[in-house]
Amino acid sequence: MILEQLIVTSENFQARNRAFLFGDAVKVSFFVRNSELIMAEECYFFLMASMRKMRMNIPLSYTLEFFQNLFQEKIISKGISDGIIHFLVYRDVDQNSLEKSAVSFYFEVKELDDVLAIQGESEMDLIKEVNVNTNFLSTIHTHCPENIYSEIYAKENDLDDVILLNPNKRIARSIFGNLLFLEGNVIKIPKTTEGAYISPLMENFVTFIHKNILAEIQESEMIAFESQKSEEILMISDDKGLFSVTKIRNKTFDKTRFTEIVEKWKGSFA
């Protein structure tokens, strides 16, 4: 009886969910801080752009106000004051052609003390077995077997994350987000054309640095060795938050200046 119920549930789930069947979904993050939705507009437009890139049929009801009200009712009003909302939109299985198929969504929230704070330290290494593509779909969060393989590789090698390269052997990103390399007064960031993610969280952080003249921002093409020349490295993930990269192979990195910049950035939201 239990087996029959599991099969029925499984069939019902598969019948509507192309994320489960084919990985046909996009994911974005929204951010709650001090019981308020922050960067809501940037995250909303990233969701719309991601759905358009995947040729999804965007419902007319998907307005910024709709999502603001949804998260207020389902998350903030339930007492969750700080966290990252993981929001997944997937295409349904129906009788329409794919570009006209209906879509559904699923979301959950990961509570944090402060989504803008540095969440911890990260030890990394390069991975050479797989690389990430550089086309426009690489900039959004879709099903990515490279990430799954790399996450297992990292755990098996006692690492927190790994640096992923593109087919040209240049730095693209990490498993979970983008990397910022500080050397002197310059912060180098791999270009999205190198395989980096578009990230509302990182864009807000970088814009703050630029406007306040805290460092020079350079979108760069970086070979793997250049990471070793950095004084500090910060990983920014829309999924997990901010992490100080303190070690890559045998080299350790400081975290003082990025910590100071992050504290100033946090103050701008007060």
C-alpha cells in the first residue's frame, strides 16, 4: 500500500514538473534583511531576464508587487527576519508547445543572521576535470551537472568550494558564486563572457564600491595563476551569501580589507 502511494505521488509530480524530468527550470534568490525585502527590484528583473533566456512563458501576474506580497505573506509575516529566499520557476508538462507551456514555482528560505555579512571562510582549489561554458545561458542559474560534480569533488578533497575554469582555461567562477580578487587598490572580477554568473547581490556590492571610490573595479580575463597574486579574495553567492576565501592550495589570503568594505556596504542599508 505504501509503495502504491509512492508511485502515484511520483507520477503526479512528474506529470507537471519539467524541472524534475529535464532540469527545465531557472532559479534566483531574493533577500530578506531586518524583516524587509532588499534589492527586490534587481532580483525581480533578474528573474524575468532568466525566464526570457530560457524561452519561458511569463505569466502576466508575475509582477514585482506580486512577489513582494507573496514573500511578505509567506515568509516575513511568519517571523523570518533575515535570510535568502531560493525561488525556482519550472515549466509544466501540458499540451502546449514548450514556449507556450504554463509555469509553476517553488520557493524556500534559508535563515541567516545577516544576508549582507561575511558568512565564514572558504578553502578552495582548482578543478580541471570539468569546465563551464561561456554562452549567455551560463550567466543564469539553471541545472548544471558541472556544479554537482564539483561539489562532490570538493567534499571528497576536504574543500569548501572549487574554482571553475572555462574552455580557455581562464577563471569563470566557483561552484556557488562569483569571485572578486583584490590586489593593491584594484578588484578584478571575471567577466560574464568568461562564464561568471549574473548576480544582483554582487552587482549591488560592486556598485557601492565604485560610487564610494573604495577601489578600482576591473572586469577581467584571468588565467588561473593570477589568483595566487591576489592579496584577498571574496566569494559572493546569491545562494549562500558572502565568504572570505582564505586558502587556495598552499597560499593563504588575508580578509581585512574586504571585511572593512563589507561593513561599510552593510551600513548603506541601515
